[in-house]
Amino acid sequence: MVAEDRANSASRLRMRARATAPGAAPGRAQSGLLAARAAEEYQYVVRDVRRIAKVGGGLVAVLAVLFVLIDVLGIIRL
């Protein structure tokens, strides 16, 4: 995860350097920088949604196992 953050930081710095390069069109540089920032934020969102899905799936699996043990098989009695 740290390596991803470093790679994202390096990518962001390269995009800023391109945006401020001499001879670059001002409008295109700003929209390109905005698109780069949006793409970077999208990566964070995708990573977070995957983590949420993993945790949620794990919780559903634990609940399913407990249901089978308690209600179906009667191994665990409360």
C-alpha cells in the first residue's frame, strides 16, 4: 500500500511538471491536471470499495457458518 502511495505521488508530480512546462497550452494543462487528479481519486475509491466488499463478504461468510452451526446442525446451543 505504501508503494502504491509513493507511485501515485510520483505520478502526480510528473503531471504537475507537465502542466507547468513552458509552451504548454494553459487550458489543456489545467484540464489534464484535473483529469489526472480525478483518476487518482478514482483509484482510491476503487481500492476502498474492494476493501469494503472483502470485509462485508467475510462477515456474511461468518454469519452463514454460525447459522449452519446453530440452527441447522444444532452443534452450538445457546
